[in-house]
Amino acid sequence: YLALLTASLLLLLEHDPKRVAALLFVQVVYKFTTPFTVGTLANPVVVSNLGVAAFHVVTLVLIQQGAAANPTS
């Protein structure tokens, strides 16, 4: 968690969509694995992690669309 926090804070200063996308992808993977590690969908942490992962997926799609619209960026 500390590594993700540190990377997130550094990316607030850098504004590099490719690096943000990489960080979000890692977060999506680990948040989508939460139901398997906890063993249930009934846990509120699992539900919130899945919601955050869905939000990050939307953000990743928007980053990809922006990259496709501005290939020189």
C-alpha cells in the first residue's frame, strides 16, 4: 500500500498518462483479486474494491481514448 501511495503522489506531480495507466492497471488487477483472496463477495471491503476497480477501468478507457486522439502526446 505504501508503494502505491508513493507512486500515486509522485504521479500527481508528473502528469504522465502512460505511467498513470500502468499504476491504475496494477490497482485494477489487485482489486479484482480481492474476492478470491477474501473468499466472499459479501464483505464490504470486497464490494468497495470492486467499485474502485470499475472506476479505474473507466479511467483507463478514457486515458486510452485520449492517447488515440492525441498520438503525439
